[in-house]
Amino acid sequence: MLYADKNALRTNLKVNLLRIRERELNFYTNNCLSISTQAALLAGFAWFGLTEVPFDEDASETVQMVYLVVTTLIMGLEMLTVVNATLCAILGPGLALRGPDGSMHKAVDGMMTHYRFTFACFSLGLLCFQFSAALYGWMQFTWEFALPHSILLFVMVNVMYRGGRRIYGMFKLSADTIVTGEFDGNEE
């Protein structure tokens, strides 16, 4: 009887711990799906900028070349974001659901790691998007129009950066204060 009670307690504890980890898994899955959607939109804009934007014959060849490089970089970074986020959103829950014992922890930890890289790619692509817009102005307009256009873009990048830092600072957890659902019995 005591043996059966101990096993039932161990099973209940394991089930409850898996429920906590499942919440983390859902959190990262939803984040991946969300960032993937936004990255796909930006990649589509970059594709349009590569295939449909007419070049002014009087524009500097250097500006045109840098525009093409930066816009291609946007498309590459955002497509990398889409692929990574989609793979994490599909394979992470699949591992957690169908893998051997301990797979839930491996899936959540893996998604956490890959999400950071994916978010960095997305953010860099977003910054390049603004730079590409400034280059477009210098490629298509005279300097009288391109200069205020670039200044406004720079101001907006600054506002985005400062707002992002403020929000990130408000919600950031330091590495020593992060609580996960992983439990090995040695926690306080």
C-alpha cells in the first residue's frame, strides 16, 4: 500500500511539473508564431523592394548597390527568422509531446535558446529595413527631399530603439531571477 501511495505521489508530481513546463512551451510557441508572421511581412516588403522598385537612371551606382545589398540582407534575415520560428513552433511541441522522458525540458530549453537568436535576426532585419528606406530616398529623390526623409527615418529609428529599450528594461528578467518549470528536487 505504501509503495502504491509513493508511486501515485511521484506520478502526480511529475504530471503537475509537466503542466508548468507546458505553459512555458505554449509561451515560446506563441512567440515564435507571432514573430514569424511579422518577419514574413517584412520579407515580402523586401522582395517587393528587390523586384518592383524602379531605379532612377541618375542615381548613384554605389547607392543602388548598397540598397540592393541591404534589401537582400533584410529578406535573408527575415526569412531566417520565419524558418527558425516555424521550425521551433512545430518541432518543439512535437518533441515535448512524442519524445522520451525528459523531452519536455529539452524542448522548452531548446526553444528558449533558439528564440533569442531568432529575435536577434528579426531585430537586425527591422533595422536594415529602415536603412533600406533611407537608401531608397537617396536613390529616387534629389538631396533636398532625401535629406529630410533620412532625418525623419533616423528619428523614428531612435524612437523605436529607445521605446524598445524602455519596454525591454521594464520586463527583462536577469539570468539569476528567471524561474522555469524545470524541477530536479534540489530547489529551495
